[in-house]
Amino acid sequence: MLTVIIHTKQGQFTETLQKDEPVLKAAWRAGLDEKGLGMCGGNCCCATCHMQVLSGGDCVTPIKGDENALLDTQPDVDDASRLACQMRVVKAGELQLKWIEGEDE
Ligand code: FES
């Protein structure tokens, strides 16, 4: 089991995932879809699920070409940037993420 802790402007959300589940599922369970996260349904084309990995990045699948290409088009990207929909659980542990939210406030 992977514990996923997501830090957002609205506070911190903690969810759990099983092996092979996408991290996007944890974000949706936390209700972040209502804040606009995951508009493309996890198809790697909206980037609303942009997260900064704070720790535990070894618990999920590594970054791939499509994900890298989409992140390259986004502002506020750094070496810790990932898309929640493209990360899948590979082992148990704790994953800490910061959601990079849009400028809608
Ligand atoms: S949900 Fe759209 S890119 Fe991840």
C-alpha cells in the first residue's frame, strides 16, 4: 500500500493506493477533480494534474516521453515535476506531492 499525501492551497489530503493504481486516483478521491484536476481524464493531455514530488518518487513509475513533452509546455516546471495521471504505484511507502494549481484565485 502506498500512502499519498497531497499538499494544496486548500490544505493537505491523505489517501492510499494499491500497486499499479495511478496517483490520479488518489487526487480524485481527495475531491481535487472538483478543483479542476484531471480534466482530460488521465490521458496525458491537460496537465491539470501537475505535481511536484516532495518525497517518495521511487514508489512510482519513472517519467516517460509523453509526460516529459507535456510538462515541457507548462510554467513552473522543475526536476521534481510529474503528472499524477502518469505515475503508477510500484511499491509500498509514502509519496508526498504538492499540487501545482492554476492561477484562478
Ligand atoms: S489528467 Fe490530464 S494530464 Fe493528467
